[in-house]
Amino acid sequence: SMRPRMDCCFVLAWVSAVICCVVWATSRQTVTVRTDPPIVERRQEPERSDVFLASPDGQWEAHASLLPDNAHRVEIRWSSGDSKGSQLRWSEVIGLWKFDAHFVEFYSQLLRMSPFDGFFWECPAVTAQRVAMGDSFEHVTVRNDWRFADASPDMFFEKLTKCASENGAIAFKNLGGDADLVVPCQSSEVSDISKAYGHLAVFTRNA
């Protein structure tokens, strides 16, 4: 069955992405997903926040609300234990991304369930210091009203040839040499890369 391998691949991709973000935050003291416009300037408080998704093991529940500016806001709370009802912190989410496959699948499901066909995934700007201070975690998926470019392996073909059957993802520098790219290797179950690798929405739903 390819499902266990794909779960491991997705965990590897998330862990690699998180490590890159934390290292970058430590050196630059800021991590933003997109800066045009800053999410903190655009976001408005929703009138209500409903339970959007509960994890099968009863550990977490996500509360979601649709904002007036075509953004879907999600925060995650503990639903068991001493922290029941409290919102997950950045430090907790990073640890769960790295070490808890059940949480990775739960979080992937949250992204799959975004109400938008294509979206930008955004979090409030964060630094290593803010993570250490216990900032709460939340994200929004913002509807993309423009078309994402089709996925194409041509530009990084030489790098992608290093993918092996056991690799879920590979990492290398971008063309400018100033950023680390974490790129999923194409699954044997996916024949049309445009349906699974063009952007995060199709990746979480089809890869």
C-alpha cells in the first residue's frame, strides 16, 4: 500500500519546512508567509468561531470562521488533558509537526477542508523569540482569485533527478541561492503533476 509511504513523505515535507522556518527565524528574527498585504493589517475579528474539525483520537479540535475578506481563519485547541480548551501555541504546533504523525494528518485534513479551490496559507508574523514566549498559533487560508502557475519540473529537473523511490522530498537552494526549497518527489500514484503539485491546496488533496 502506498498510503503509509505517502504519510511518511508528508511528515518529512512538513518537518523539513518547519526546520527551515525556525532556522530562518533565528537568523533573521522574522518569518512571514506573504507580505503583500501583511495579514495583521487585513484580518478582522470574526463574529463566531465554530468547531470545524475534531481529531479522531480526541486530542485536538479546530475552530474556524470565515472572515469578510475571503479568508478562512483556523485556531486549534486541546480537547483533552490538563490543557483542555486552551489554544495551541507555536512551540506546541512545531513539536507536533515534527514528531506526531497523527497531528500531521489532522493538520493536513484542515488544509484539505479549506473552502477555497486555491488558497494562500498564512500565519501571523512570528520570530524565534515570540515562539519562546508562548505565542498562540493560528492560520488563515486566503482565497486566490488568480490562477496559480502550473507545476513544472523542468526548471529544477537536475535536482529532481536525485529523487529516489524511498525519498518523500528533497531539499536544495533556489536559483538565487538565498533560500532553501523543500520539494516533494513525485509519487508513483500521481500521473498528472498539475493535479497534485501546482499549489498547496491540490497537494494536500491529491498527492
